[in-house]
Amino acid sequence: MSANQCLKQVHSYQKALKLFANFWVSTQPLKNQLENTVNALNHSAENIDVIFNMLPLRWVNQVEKTSVQSKFAEKIIRYLPGTSHHSHDFQRIASPLSTFLIRHPDVTLEVIGDMSVDESAFPQGQFVRRGYVAFEELPDLIATSWLTLAPLEDNVFNQCKSGLKFWESGLLGVPAICSPIDDISRFKNKGLMLCSTDQEWLAALEQMTDEASYQTACADAEDRALKAVHRKEEQRLQSLGLSEAGSEIVTIKLSEKYARLHHYLMSAWFGPRWPGKLLNPTDTDFKHANFVDEAFGQSQVLIPEPLTNKLGTSLKICDVSIEINTLLKNRATTISLLDKPAKPSTISRKAKKLLRSPREFFRDSKVVKSFRR
């Protein structure tokens, strides 16, 4: 995007800001930046409130945790950037990572997603690529990791980000090594190592090769990350005086056993992005997804059509056997493997750019640039 086009978008955002008097933001630095912006625009904001990002309770309950001994023995470091636009962030730690892997041939580095990485920078056989993984499938992947990484360039944009990368990892008892940002620093503990220099990153990695230090880090990470769990459903049920035992409402989903069954069931019906279907009224599956979800809350398991010839159309939760649970899990896995986001069309993207700004389109075109040379 050219500087001129960027300025046009900034001005449109500023106009949009003036339409609002109340704001919610997810971090304190973001609040500070917003206050500065609205003041510069001579706009009066009545309230700018910080509501920290959190993870849903199901993130903790739907996955079977891996033992500390198993994670330490496997030693898989995972980097989960979320988008393909973090190559420059990852490049900041490529050198200490490469040095560490050379020193420790028993360690594997796995990068998740379509991010561009120079694989030749790492020892052969110790670098693994894995494609797109849906958000709801990440807990199973993170739970088997030795460590997770979250490097970021030090700039205003990144300093406004939330500490989500630590919570995702720490809740599953997996230590994280991260760049220091304000929001993540709230959770400082032995399972969260904040590093800025190559030497600090390398030292943090080496520290985790000591099994006693690693065990302490796993326990600390999980304990601190629990403070970032969204317990709205749990609190609502408690306020109603409902206990998990004997309740006929949604409380059954609070236990780990039924949280996993709930995840398999919803994924078997609607794929790994089922939580979005529950929340988005414009989704074609919105009503159906909520119907299946509410039935589960009433202890009823509605079976997806491909499995009805084996299981019937519905079951009571108490009648779900290990075999039935496995069938639902396998069906969920099959759908998840087929659920890939559509790659953006280059033609569509360029057509939009041409309509939005013809001058910028032709200025940036390869043909024009070749003539300039």
C-alpha cells in the first residue's frame, strides 16, 4: 500500500472515530493511543474503557493435557503466528533459534501456517512446516509443545497488542518465550520469559533444557494464565444457585469430560469454526448450531446425519460410550481436515485496488516499474 493510500485510510478511520463517544479497547497502551488520537481530533470521548481479552473456559476443558515428562522428552518448539504477515517478527529470532537447534539436535522447531520462512537457516531434519490449523484445533497442538514462541518487533502497533499468546500456551501448562509488551507483562512468571536480544532468547531456550526448571515453568505458566479465563458462563450458573452435579442445564459442559464431547459433537456437525456459527446471526447455520448446542445443554446429543445409521438420531449424554465418542471425534477430524479458508484471489484483489485508486494501481504495476528501470 502506498503512502498516499495509507493516508486516505487513516483519514477515513478518523472520521469514523468522531461518530462514537464511548469506546472499548483491550489493552492499556491502546487506550493511551486512542486518547491521544481523539484529543488531536478535538473530539470528546465520554468513556474509553479497557476490557482485557480472555480465553473461553472450553479452551482449558476440551483438550487432554500432555504430561510434563512427555513434553520435555519430545521437545517440540512451536511458533503459531496466526497470519502470514509475521515473517519480519520471526526473523528477529531466527539466529538464536538456529544456534540453539545446532546445539540441541534432539529439539524440533515447527512453524504453523503459511508464513514465509527461510528453511535453509535451520539444521536439516529439525525444522517442520504445518499448514493452516483452525483456532479450535490449536489446543491439541499447543498441549503437546515443549515451548511456544511469540516474537514481535518493538513498535507502537505491537505494544498495543494483548497477551493472548501467553494465555493460549500457559493454560495448557506450556511455557512461552515472548517479546516484552505491556499487556503480557501483567502475567510475568517463571513460565513466561520476556526477551529482547538474541542473547536473552538463547538464554531462555537453554534454561528450559533443565528438567527441574521446566517443571516449575509449566506449573507457573498454568497458574498465572488461569487469571485470563473467561468465566461468564460459570459465574452466571453460580448466581442462579446451580451446581454442576444434578443440574439439567448447561452446567454439564463445565466438566472436562463433557467439554471434549461437546467439542467433538459441534465439530462433527459444523466443523472446527462452530463457535462463530453460534454467535453470528447472519451465518446460515446459526439457528441449527444453537439448536444442537442447546439440546446438549439439556443432556441430549443430536447425532449428525452421516452417523445416524449407526447411532440413531439422538442419545442421552449418559449413554455416550467410548466408541460413540470416538466416532464423533473421527467425524470431527475428517471435517476439520477439509475445512480450509479460501485463499484470496489475486485478480479480485488487484481489481479492487484498480477501482479504489487507479493512479496507485498503475504506479505500482510491474509493467510501469519495468519501463522506469
